[in-house]
Amino acid sequence: MKIIKPGIILLIICAIAGALLGFVNSVTVDPIAQQEGDKKSAAMEAVLPGAEFGDDSVVTLDEPINGGQFSDPNFDLSDANITEYAVSDDGLAVSVSTDGYGGKVNMMVGIDTEGVITGVSVVSMSETPGLGANCQTEWIDQYAGKIAPLNVVKTGDANESQIDAITSATITSKAVTRGVNTVYYAFEEGLLEGGAAE
């Protein structure tokens, strides 16, 4: 009898805790989804300014496009995965992720109908504050207007096919660049609707 009473109390506590967690989840799931949607829309606008995306413009891939299928002389792209993209008359806004120093770097890459990178926005990451996290500063602007494939340099004097690395954060710089290069190759090989091969 001494064992049964604590067991019943524990069961009641677990049932109440489970019910509370279920209630909190039901209350927060829609606002979280709305916030994620707003963040994605803002990233699409940032990488392809002025583009109009219709309600049916987003293509979610059944299987991610993995960068490992592309040959890049500067990078192994096998950690890069394209999961979805949005199509507009001006180009594509592509969701891609790579492995950074602190974990996944999830970004949106804009590419116009001619294959020119129109912008990059880091949507989420867990890079080191003050170092790799600087990928969310104006550093990211240097991708706009360039044609991939791009290479990362530490000289501070990048040319049209190069990206200046973030100071003391070359791993993050290369992670973002791998994502951009993967989007470019997928576009060039016609793996994205509106890509060059179509």
C-alpha cells in the first residue's frame, strides 16, 4: 500500500503536466507558424527586392537537392541542402542550409533569371557572437550582383568571383558561400523551376 499511493500521486502529476503541455502547444503552434512564415517572407523580399510571389509560388521539395551532386573546385558541397524555393518573374528565392562552425546556417538566396545572385539573407544560425554571427551584418551584402561559383578569400580585396571572409570566421564565411554556390549550380542545371536549363 505504501508503494501504490506515491505511484498514484505521480501518475496524477504526470497526467496534469501532460495536459498543460498539450494546452500550451495548442495555444502557441499557430503564432509560431505565423512568425516563421513572416520571417521567410521578409527573407524572400530581402534577397529579391521588388519581386512578387503569389500564393502558389513556393515549391517544397519532396527530397532536398544536395550540393554533393555538383562539382565545385573550391568546396565540398555535400553539407548543402536546398529544401524549397519560391518562383517570381524576377527570379528565385531559395532556402538552403549548410554546416557552419556552431551548427546549421539556414539562409535564403536570391538569384535572378540570368543567374546573378541578387542577395543572401541568413534566416537562422548558431554561430559565435561577434565572429561568425557577423554573417547577419552588412558583410552579407557583398554577394549581391555576383555570379557564382564564388570563392572565399582573406585578403580584404575580393574580385568579382570572390567573397571577403568575415574576420576570424572563415568557417562561417565558407558555409554561406557553399550555400550560394549550391543554389547557383542547381539553377544552372535546371533543377529549380525557372532555372537556366529550362
